[in-house]
Amino acid sequence: MSEFYYNTVTGEVEEGKQSASNRLMGPYASREEAARALEIAAERNAEWERENLAWDGESEMVDGRSIDEH
């Protein structure tokens, strides 16, 4: 089964590692999932931020904005 990667320099999805690892996000199970790499990363980052704030007992506001706006 193929793995797919999102190339952060070209913005293209690659099947298999075709570029240097420091340019790639992944692996992803499908071409469609790899194409959403930046969106997926933003969603994960927002979730981790919510978890960190909850752990610290803080609100979900950072710099006067909802963390979902970051």
C-alpha cells in the first residue's frame, strides 16, 4: 500500500518519499488526506492548545482571541 506525503515547498502531494524528509509532511494513507496536510496540522495544533490550556486551568483565549483563530 502506498504512502503519500505533502511537500511543504512545492505544495504538491507525492506518492512515496520523492523529496528530502525536511520538506515532507506525512505519511498519509491517501492522496486526499495528504492534500489536507496543512489543515490537519492546524486542527491538531488547535486541539493540543486546548488540551494544554485545560491542563493549565486557563481559558481558551490567547492574545485576546479564541485559539481557533490562530
